[in-house]
Amino acid sequence: MALKVFLSSTLRQYIPGYDPSEGTRFSVNRKTTVSELCKLMNIPEAKIKIVMVNGKSESFDYELQGDERIGLFPPVGGG
């Protein structure tokens, strides 16, 4: 099943040649969790604060259904 993944700011370093305007495509089995997807992309969960699936906030345990847009966002720092 195909997914389109969009990474924000510092998470982009984990996908060589990542194009933020296009995102990246991944094929995974149905019911793969967001956590499992992160492992496939070699992105540590600790580096991700917000998970969005089709514009809705979801957890790392969410089971993907296919043809979804995934957005991953790191914690925001400032001072």
C-alpha cells in the first residue's frame, strides 16, 4: 500500500535527497503502524513530537490503511 510522507525541518535529514515540496513515497503492508513506518525510515520516535495522518493528529500506534498523507513534525525549540 502506498503512502506519501512529509517531513518537517530537522526530520528531513533522515531521507537523503528529500524534496519538501514532493515528500517521499513509501510502500508498506496494510495495518503497518506509524511506529513501524518510522523504523523503516530510520527516524527515531524520540525525534518526532506530532504525527498527522490525512490532516488529523494520530498516535504512533495508529494502523495505516493506505493512500494516506503522513506528516511528521519534531518538537519545536526556542528561547
